[in-house]
Amino acid sequence: MKTETHKILEENQAKRSKCLVYTRVMGYHRPVESFNIGKKGEHQQRTHFEETVCK
């Protein structure tokens, strides 16, 4: 069963382009695609958060 999102992605396949995701590692930014398989798995398990402003 295809969801609405799948339909939209298929319709716009020709307009899509590759997106590089960078993350900060040991003080510098590095593309995630250059990680080894273990580091890629670790990156997927990370919990993302947003900082809130202190009042």
C-alpha cells in the first residue's frame, strides 16, 4: 500500500537531487556518507533535540 508521501516522491523523482548530510565529529564537520558502517548505525540512533530559551 502506497502512502500519499510515496506518491508525491514518485511524481517528483526527476526533480530530486542528492543531499549530503554533515555532522560535527571531533571538532570539524564531516559528511555522514563517508562514515564506516558502525558509525552510520550510531548516527541513525542519535536523539535529536532543540534547545529552549531560559526564562
